[in-house]
Amino acid sequence: MKKIAIIGGGSWGTALAIVLARAPRPHQITLWAHSSEVVEMLSTRRVNQIYLPGFELTPEVQVTGMLSQALAGADIVLGVMPSANAREMYRAIRPHRDPHSIFVSATKGLEPSTHSRISEVITQEIFEHSEPRIAILSGPSFAVEVARGDPTVAVLASSDAALASLVQEEFSGPTLRLYTNDDVIGTEIAGAVKNVIAIAAGACTGLGLGTNAMAALVTRGLAEMTRLAVALGGRRDTLSGLAGMGDLILTATGALSRNRSVGIELGKGRELGDILGSTRMVAEGVGSTAATLELARRAGVEMPITEQVHAVLTAGRDTRHAIRELMERRLKQE
């Protein structure tokens, strides 16, 4: 029986604890949460009323606020923290981890301060002097639907095929199907940048624009994601699969999308600070936009939608003006 330590007690971490407890293979699952309020709630009521109300943890899932307890003997460490907190979290994990542990990152974002992918952060903080044992979990997966038991299909990316297959076997079950690939770069870039495009898609909805605009935005957004991923060493086919197109469709059009919700409110004219202050949830696209643009600049990649999202988020550009800027760009071939 494998021990799985889930690091992060938000909606996604809680949903993963629920779905992994249903997997055919028996697991010893420990869910670690930073908030003492969440730890107390999950330990006593077994429901995360703050981040994922309505779904009960099975009695087998242990809950703790102590990293040493969560990580002791863990075969798989599943990181489900916001990208902005990832380095601090993995640095805290380092003294307590078992040397044989596999690390699976379910964080979809870029480190804002360094523009690093999360696998790079894990390598620097955990595997600085050893061979990285890392996989990336990504793809179209709303936490509520995963917890509810709706069929979900996602991707595990790792440069180590045997490691990816091992995690695939452990995690897959009747409601969660996982594919593997070896394109870590493409998978991580897709998972981060689709959140940026989803903000733009939400703004279209908030402005009351029609489905013509939405279809164009999602299609051209996928083109931006693909250009950047390929320039950084990812593969085009990854971006046309679950980690790219699949997750973009979900995040840009799904009612449960946090990033889309931020865009909707921006389109309605609300201030960003007011929007973010009204929720405890993290919209990764807000923090990843500047990092995405910097990676694009270094790679010499044009990303006009991302540029406009950045201007709306940081310079207060009106969303209608941003759409007009996109429509009046120099005419070109597709």
C-alpha cells in the first residue's frame, strides 16, 4: 500500500483526497493544510466548508497541520499549493521528505518572481543534488466535478516513463482516467497560460460579447499558448491535447472557472483589488500573466492577448479598449 501525502487543503487538494480514496488500489492518504481552521474542520466535520463544501472525506483520509507527520514514509508527495507559495512550501518540505519519494505537482501556474515552472522549483528545492523524480498532473479538472465523481480525464507528464506509469496506475480509478506523456515543458506551460487566456475569455462574457468573439479568443489563445510552449522546448501535439486545448476549453468557458470569473468581473468594470478581495480562492492567471509575458519576451514570441490581459491587470486598461486593440492589430495571415 502506497502512502500519499497531499500538500494543500484547498478545493483541489481536498478533491484529490476524495477521488484517490476511491481508487481501486488501496492507499494511505494524509492531507496537509496550512490553515488551522481547515485542519480543525476536516478533522472534526470531515467537510471543507471553506473551499469545497458538500463533499465528505472518507474516514481513511488522515488530516494534519504538521508537515513531518504528513511526509513521514510518503511514497508520493502530491503538491497542490498556489504557485506563488510553491518555493516556500517545497523548501519547508525538504527536511521532512523521504529520499525515495516521488513528487507530483498539481499546481497550474508559474512562479511570479522567477517565471519558473513548478517542476523547476521542485528540482531546485528538493532534487538539487539528485536525479529528479517528478511528474506533473494537469488537464481539464474542476475540483467540484472530481469530488462529485463526474468522469475526469487528465495527463501525467514526466521525463521518466516508468515513474509516470507508476503514478498513473496508483491514481487512476472509475472516475479518474490518466494518460501519460514525456513533455513536461509543454504540459506546464499549457497549464499556466490557459489561465491567462481564461481571464480574457471571461472579460468577453462580462462585456456581453457573443459567441463569435469567444470562439475567436479561445482559438487565438491556443495559438499563443502553442507558440510559447514550442519556443521553450514543448511539443505542439501536447497543446492540442488534454493539457492544452482540453484545459483551455474548460477554463475559458466553464462556469466554475476562477480565472474566467475574474475576467467576467473585469469586463463588468469592477476593480481587480475588489474582485480578489471578495474571495479566498486563488486565480492563478492573475499571478502568471507577467511571468508568461517575460518568458515570451525572452523567447521572442508574440502574445497579443496576454499583453492585453497584462495591461488590464496592471495598468487599469479598460477591457473594451483592450478588445479594440486586438481587433485593430496589423492584418496578417493566420
